[in-house]
Amino acid sequence: MPDQVTVTTSKGWFSRIGGAFSGVLVGIVLIFACVWGLAWNEGNAVKTARGLTEGAGAVIEAPVSPIDPANDQKLIHVTGQVAVTAPLEDNQYGVTAAGVKLARAAEMYQWQEESKSESRTKLGGGEETVTTYTYTKVWSSTPIDSSAFNSPAGHENPEMSIESADVYATDATLGDYQLEENVLSQVGGATALNLTEQSEAIDAAVGEGIDHTVSQGTIFFGANPQAPVVGDTRVSYEVTPASEISVVARQNGDNFLDYRARNGSEFLLVADGDTPAADMFQSAQEANNMIAWIIRIVGMVLLMVGFGLIMAPLGVLADVLPLAGTIVRMGTGLIGFVLGLIVGTVTIALAWLAFRPITTIIILAVGGAIAFAVYRVGRGRSKKKLAAEAAAA
């Protein structure tokens, strides 16, 4: 049987009204924050795109050996095989590997709380909420604060004693260039490290008196890896091998630094294999566009939430009659969706106005059309649902 706790709470109508009006302040703050965030996102997206476009026109091809002093502080594109001599080592557990990066991932077996709530509005505006808290044991790379659980007793999590960490090669080179973490952290191709052959070195590093088991890819700290208990920890490793890479960066003596465009945007690009500079800039532009769209979508959703919080008191006031409250919430939900979409698209359009007026017109037209269509469809469904509920009553 799952480990569950069910809690039933009730709120009176006046208590709900007070909470709803408090939520109005949160909604106002959320709306202003989202408007600012959306405007910043558009400005940053344009700034980054223009910086990359400038870089694509300024980059020059350079050999990895010998280093040309005439290219110092210029944006260059180089391709070559990374070389390392000394092995990577995690001294804490005696694990070694050949490559440019050794990543340690630590996880602890912990209690996790999940909750599911169902609310029912009662005649007179009160509300009854039944919340079921479910407790399960999971492997997690981040500590879970059990003191914040609804029922912490019997679900206590200890402090996490082992942390994840990365070890980078200190002698990595690309031809005559020295490679540092700003480049090595972007190199791909990481694979899981088999620890079986290193079991003796791991045992010596861990020391006697500490229960642990070394399997193919994991060091398990605890009595039985087949039956872990809360507080047990497991550690695994990934190694990034030395391989052929391409770099677009500012040449600074014998190493690489971020290139700073005239508008202040900075970048340092790394790709696996022999990748042309044009392809690297194209990938960077696509990544910039993707990030911008993710922020746009999140910002619009939060705007809708903000407007919903502002109009929430109307639904609570109408909950004196549960059917009336349902109808009002349907309407305010639709209005909140439309307002969030309109404010979001207008904010995005105005932010782009100074840079791309044609794009601004397109965004306004599309956003307005979607908002109008959703409003018409939502109003039609509301009328149908109202008629159905009235007939049922």
C-alpha cells in the first residue's frame, strides 16, 4: 500500500474573499514582472542575434599551429584535435580517466512528497478541500527538505554528504592553444565510465569501515545496493574524451576568450568535429531563437495567471451559489486568457518596434486574430455549458 496521508480543510466564504483579494496584489506584481521580462527578452534576443551576425561577418580562419600574433584579440575560427597528457582524477574516490572532463554525479535515496487536491464549493460560499499527500522513496541529485512536508514524522531525510563535481583537464591543448574551462565545458561526447577495473583504487580512497559497493558504473554507499534505505548514496561518472573540435572565439595570446560585439553581446562557440564557422553561427542563432520563444510562452502563461488572480474575487463572491461561481469563473478564465495574450503580444510587438517594424505588424495581427478566435469559441462553449447546467438543475 502507498504511504499516504489525507487532510481535509474547510474555508469560510469571508476567509476565501480575503485570500482572493490578497491574490490581487500578487497578480498585479506578476503582470508587471512579466511585462518587464518579455520586453527584456525581446531586446536581449535582438541584441544577441545582431552580435552573432556581426561575428559571422568578422570571423577569420586561423591555424591551430603556429599561433599567428597578427590575430590577437580578433575573432577566429579554428579546428583541430584536442590533446591531453595527464589523466583526470577525482581524489575523493580515487577515480581516474583519460579525457578533458570527468563529471561526478551524486544521488541520495530520499523521501519525496507529492500532493493532489480536490476542492468542492458548498452552498453559502464555503469551500472544502481534500488533499492527499503521497510519500515515496526516490533517488535525487538534489537534497529534498523533509521539514517542509505535511507529515515529516517518519519521512525524515538526512543531509546530503556527497556532492556532484566536475574535474577539468589542466593541460588540454588545441595545437599551440591552451584550453581552459570556458572551452572544455562545451565539448560534447560524454560517456559513462566503467568503474569495475578501478575498484581497488576506489576501496583504498574510501577507506575501511565505510560500507560501499563498486559495480560497473556506480559506487554505492550503503549496506545493500539491491535494497537501499533512506540516506544511502550512489555516485556515477561520465568522461568526455579528447576529440576533434571547432572553436569560434577571441584569440588572447595562446588561449580563447569571449568575443564582445559592438552592441555588448558576448559569445564563445564550441562544436564537435570539423564544423564550419557559418554552421556554428547558424546553430547559435537557432538556439537564441529557441530560448526567446520559451521565455515568450512562459511569460504569456504567467500573464494569464496574473490576470486570473486579479479577477479571482469575482468568482469567490459569486460562490454563494455554486453554479453562479462556476459560470463567473468560466468567464473570468476566458477574459484572463485573452488579456494575457493581448498584453503579451503587444509587449513583444512594442519591444520589437524600434528594431523590426514589419515583424511588429505581423505579431500584432496574429496575436489579435488568435485572441479574437479564442474569445468567440470560449463564449460559445460557455453558453452551451450554462444551458446544460441550468437544464440539469
